[in-house]
Amino acid sequence: MNDSHDLGYGLTKAFWHQGIVTEAGKAILEQAKKDGIPFVTATHDRNNPRSGGVMIQLGMHYQYSYEEQWQPKDQLVTFRMYQLNLADQTSPVYKKYWDDSAVHFIEADVIS
């Protein structure tokens, strides 16, 4: 569980809300499972809940939140970390972001 398997995405605003990232993400996760990757994580800014919605649609589950001084804008951001276990549903939670952040917590009201 020391290796990172982060799923990242970005899409120009003209293409938002068309299901493109969800569809592409499903294909990527399918291939990751075939390749034997045990889990995938993804994070989003708490102020961008629609990105969290994509993670939920991909079958990912909220694990925890953490604060980070985000670059290049040099601003404090609270990120939510989601995880999908591909090989073993009982795999432990990827804790690197938790361990690296002085401020980390579990938000009780986050839909997962």
C-alpha cells in the first residue's frame, strides 16, 4: 500500500456535465483491474463537490479529508480522498495524504 495509484482528471469547462470523465474513468479503472492494480485513489477540493460526484459514480468511497497548501496558487485547500479497491475489497485505506498532513479528519456528512 506504499505505492500511489492516483486517478487524476481535468476537463475544460465547455465539456463539463457531459459524462466524459465518468465514461473515461470507467475504462481506465477496468484496465487498471485487468493490470492487477490493487486500488486507485483520487482527491478533490472540498469546494468542488461535483468532482467528488464523479468519484462516487466510479464506485469510489470517501475515506478522509486533509489540508494542503496547494501549489501553484499557494492557497490552503481541504481535499477529500476517495479510494476504490480493485483486487481485494478489504484492502487497507491508503494513508499517505493522512500521514503527510498535519490537519486531517473524517467528515461525517460526506456521501460515499
